[in-house]
Amino acid sequence: RGVCSSARRLQGCMSAWVIDQYGSNEVLKFSEETPAPTVSSPSEVMVKVHATSLNPLDVAMRGGYGAKLLNLRRDPLSVVNGDSEFPLILGRDVSGVVVDCGSEVTHFVPGDEVWAAVPPWKQGSLAEFVTLTEFEVSHKPRSISHAEAASIPYVASTALSALVNAGGLCKERADEKRVLIIGGSGGIGTFSVQLLKAWGAHVTVTCSQNAEGLVRGLGADQVVNYSAGDVAEQLESMERFDVILDGVGRETEQWALGLLKPWSGAKYVTLVTPLLQDTDSRGWLSGMFQAGFSLHNTAFQSAIVNGVFYRWAFYAPDGPALDEVRELVDAGKILPVVEAQFPFTQVPQAFQKLEEGHARGKTVVRVA
Ligand code: NDP
């Protein structure tokens, strides 16, 4: 099978799930004639995908979410030329094997087992092959399978971006910190609990009742069941927090800011932001202004009323950060949390699973 897919790659095609228009699950099409990527710059590596996993972003992007800003990032001239992003390949995680390297790649050689989070503006990993720059790629942990490894990169890159860049945490000083994770049972939550416990932080998590065992098993110190009455009231009776990571958003902002330690540099970091919705509905320029205005307003209010920082966080590609995660995985401090696995033939079923919500960890697709 490996020889067969390599031969087809050399002929310029591969198998992939593509979309030719935005919509619901019906737009997902399997094609054996998808153009295979090539190594087109000296710093690129091509990876044969063994496994990938789905994220809420895949479902959203299938429906057109973020298209305006992502198209601008893909090709600034597309706005002028009207070039299309289709056929578009979704899928943000990859665990696989390097098959080709650009002339300036120094950290990888063909045959290396790697993992990565594919940026949303690049062709994704629901395909036999994917191309990334070497700075986005990291050697895969040896102690886990490709299917398990594929459950980690995108949530890990996002959690690190949120907790370190926006939340100001670092592994050396996290043991002095009390952190609240709003939405602890999905992909971001199950990874973040483990990362923060590996760093020695005190971790409180909100989740529904039937996820309590899962998050406690991953190390959460305190668990608040949001389906048992007023979650804000339950949290208000606890000691204040240094950092809040919010993966739920919307009305949570109303009460979460008041749970932080005032006037001590505490930070509320949300992953649920209106940026891409604003650029989709208003166009990228006006949308960015609108989003910037609302961020600035809330940040200003939070600073003067609550004495806390209010921040938005986003996924950021970061191969070296994944190197650090690999060490924690190989040391047994971070476990992959795979809730469901699907073969490559059942990608629509995997999307359907994700759309049903109530994730308990990650949904993985085995590609090779
Ligand atoms: P998942 O779908 O894997 O997990 C979401 C979890 O939240 C589920 O376990 C769900 O379980 C739980 N949940 C739902 N409602 C509540 C609630 N009111 N309180 C507590 N828990 C709740 O998503 P991810 O973990 O991958 O992502 C989390 C969020 O972060 C998503 O909105 C995603 O779009 C966003 N995100 C943003 C990124 C960025 O760059 N800004 C990057 C990555 C993710 P249940 O319903 O059973 O309680």
C-alpha cells in the first residue's frame, strides 16, 4: 500500500477528502485524483499522513467559517483575482512519516516519524500527504501510536499559545498558580489539564457530571459540574484564580472575569472570539476593525472595573513547542485522550460524531 501511494504521489495524485463548496456533511467528497502536494520551498517537508484528528474548526470551516480571512492569508492576491480556495482539504492534525524534504531542511530526513498541527490556511491532513515548513513539524513521541499522536498537536499548539503567550504562564513558575479551565472535557480541556498538572499548577475544571471521572483521572484538583445548578455561584465560593482558560465562551464572560484575583496581573483568556465571524460577515478590513474595537472595549472595562487582563487566544503553529510536549508524552505525563477512531473511508461519520457535541477528548481518523 505504501509503495502504491508513493507511486501515485510521483504521478502527481493522491487520495483525499475534499470540499468543492461550503455546506453540511454532503459536501465532503472522497477523491483518488486529488493533486498531491509538492515540496515547493527549500524549508518544506512532505509528510505521509498515518493519522489525523478532527477539531470543531473542521466542522466550522466545512461550512465556510473564516473563509474571508483564511483566503487572504492563503493568497493576498486572491481577493483581487477572485481565485478559489477549492478543492479544499480539511484536517488540522497529522502524525506520519517524512517522505521528502526541501534543500534547506536541517532537522528532518525522509523516514522520520513526525507530528504537526497544519495551519488552517494550508491544505489539510484528511489526505495521504501534507506539506508543511520544518518549523511547524516536530518528531513524534515514540511511546504512542500514530493514531494516539494525531489527537494532540492542534489542541496542544492552541493550549500553549493560550496559556503561555496570552495567559503568561510558564512551566518554571506555574506551581504558584491557580488555573480555571472552563470546558475541561473536550480536546483543549483534556490536554490543558494534563499540561498544567505536569507544570505543577492547581487546576479547577468545569464540565458536565458524566465527565467528572475523566478530568479527575487526568489530574484536575477541583471539578465543578456545570449541569448541577449555577456554575458561577459554585465557583464564587472558591479561592480566586490567577488564569482562566475559557473554551466555552459567550455568557461565561459575564461571570468569569469576577473570579480572577483583582489587581494582581490575573488573566482571562478566551478561545471563543468573534474575529472570523466578524470578517466573514463584514469583509476582512471592516471585520478586523470591529473585532479589534470589541476586544479593546472589553479589555479596557476589565482592567478598570475588575483589575484583570482580558485576552483572546488563537492557535499558533509551533514545532519547537511540540518538541516540549513530546517529552511530556514520552515521560508519561501527558496521555492521549482518544474517544473515537474512524477509518479513512468513514470521514463523514467522524464529522457527524464531532457535530453531535459532548466530546470526551478527541476523534481520530486513521489514514494509512
Ligand atoms: P471540543 O468540542 O473537543 O470540546 C468542547 C467541550 O466543552 C465538550 O467536552 C463539551 O462537553 C464541553 N462543554 C460544552 N458546554 C460547556 C459548558 N457550558 N461548560 C463546560 N463545558 C462545556 O472542543 P475543543 O476543546 O477542541 O475546543 C474548545 C473551544 O475552543 C471550541 O469552541 C473551539 O472552537 C475553540 N478553539 C479555538 C481556537 C482558536 O484558535 N481560537 C483553537 C482551538 C479551539 P459537554 O457538552 O458534554 O459538556
